[in-house]
Amino acid sequence: MRRKIRISEVRELEGRAEAVNIDELRKDIHESPEYEGLPLRVLRNNSVVMFDVFVKAVDGFKRVAQKSSTVTSSLIENLINSKQEMIYTPSEQKEAVLGYVESNLNEIIYDREISQDQKSEVIYTTATDIAEELFSNPINTEAIQRTRGIIKPMLDSILSDNTTIDSLIAVSSYDYYTYTHSVDVSIYALGLGRELGLLPSTLNLLGEAGILHDVGKSQIDINIVNKPGRLGAEEFEQMKQHPGFSYQVLMQHGVKNPAIISGVRDHHEKLNGKGYPRGLKDGEISKFARIIAIADIFNALTTRRSYKPALTTFEALKIMKHDMAGELDEEMLKRFIYMMSGKHNS
Ligand SMILES: [Fe+2]
């Protein structure tokens, strides 16, 4: 379900294109599903790795650190000196790798040696892995807390560098999955929230609401959620229950913040009263719900599903501005368009 190839791997391939046959390298990566790549700098000095660490050598993958060993500064230096930029870990040890990255994320995002694109990729991969786990298991409080835990480093990274939003968007999934969508909505909501001048503490809550907004889909028949086609009337009626289910999940797992609750429960409401589940209007719809609605629709339009192509940013924004007039918060949409034009970086 994950992207077949990471941007850093593409870059690595392109960087070596003159020295070796690029098709051979591409083949090599595709034929090595048992390994996952990570930027070398993710390895932290004096940390214990609960997984094996490999690098790519001419004749295959070579192990440089064993599971349960401590990463030393000399190991990192040696790898840097031998021009290794990536490490590879066995896919079956993915859980341990994810736990390691997750617990070191606060250090990783402030490491000047790691490029912004690499940081964004690590953040995005970690966030989508966490969200995937949230949706693939019965919802439990720990899984919800883990989604909350990823928002802080993501937000810190967004607030510390103006280009983070763009690079997070660049690494986001082209295809639509419920778990990637949750992370994408969180990213767009944080970007828009920053444009609107929300305080960091408010943004933190907004990011959490974004990643949890569709959590109620876990209570809906999986065949409807993943249907490879448009929903029939009956199926759509069932689907419309998901914001209410999301609200119930939040209640059951102790998420009590009113801003998060309204953002999640009301993200399909429309200002003209034609949304669902409650048909709320204008001032009845909170700031969080308005922001998440924009992030949600934009991401749904710009990702590919089996029955529809992905629209371009321009096409999606045009539909949102013209065809959805009266449904979305006009001022917020204006700021969102401004953000997506890239002007916010200048
Ligand atoms: Fe939704």
C-alpha cells in the first residue's frame, strides 16, 4: 500500500545515473521489497537500534549494525566517509524501526545535517505508518495517543521552516487511502491554520483534529469505505454516519477538547446548511470544522482513486471556488489559495 519508491531513493538513483545503469538500480530497488530505506542521519549517536542496519554495496546489502547494538559516532562517521546517504532496514523489523524514528523525531527535525526534504519524508512516513495502524486495528486509546504524538514534531517542523509545508505536500501520497488522507488533511489544515495566524497551541489541537477527522470510518463496512467506485445512495447514507462515529470514538477514548470535537464532528457541514450529519449553518460551524472541510475536499480532489483521476491543484481550487460557492468559508479559501500559490514563502 505504500509508495513504491521514496523521493530520496529517486534522487539517489538520479545522482548515480552517470556511473551506473539507472534501470539496473531501479530494478534493484523494486526487487528488494524486504528492505526499506531511510536517510543515514536518522541514526542517532549513542542510541540502541532494535533492528539490523544495512547499507547498499556493489554486491548487495551489507549489514553494518546488528539488532540490539548501540550506534557509535565512529560507525556514523565511517558511513558518511564512505558516501552512504541511506541505510536500509529489513521490512519485517518495520515496527522496531518505526518506534526508533518516532522516539527520535524531535531530535531529527532539528538536525541541520538532514535536509528539509528528508525530514519531511521521515515525518510523513512515520505519520502515515501510525495512521495506518490506527485504521487497521480496533481503535484503542494508545493508537490515538500515538497519532497525537506525531503532530508536535510535524508542527514544530512547519513552524521552524517556511518550506516544510511544501516539502510535506511534495512527499504526500498521490493515491487516496484513508490513512494517508488523514495525514494529508492534517498537513493542509496546519498550513492553512498558520496562514490564518493561529497560535501554536491552537495549531497543535487543529493538527490532532485533522489526523483524527475520519477515524469513524473504522466503524463503517470496509467494503463501502474502500469501494472501488462511486457509492450508491444507500451506501452513501451509511457513509454519512462517519462524522458521528468519529465523535463517538473521541468520546470513548477521552478526547474532550471542544475545538477538536467540533472540527471532527462537523467537517462535512456546509455554510449553506446543505452538509451532513446535522445540516448546521454559518456561525454554527466552528473554525476548525471550516478549516478541515477545505483541507479534506482539496485532498480528496487532488488524489487518485480507482474510479477517478487526481485533479491538479488549479483544477481543484477552481471547483472549490466556483462550484462550491456558499459551502466553504470564503475568506479561508482565499488564504488557502494564497498558500497553495507558494506566495507564502516569499
Ligand atoms: Fe470525512
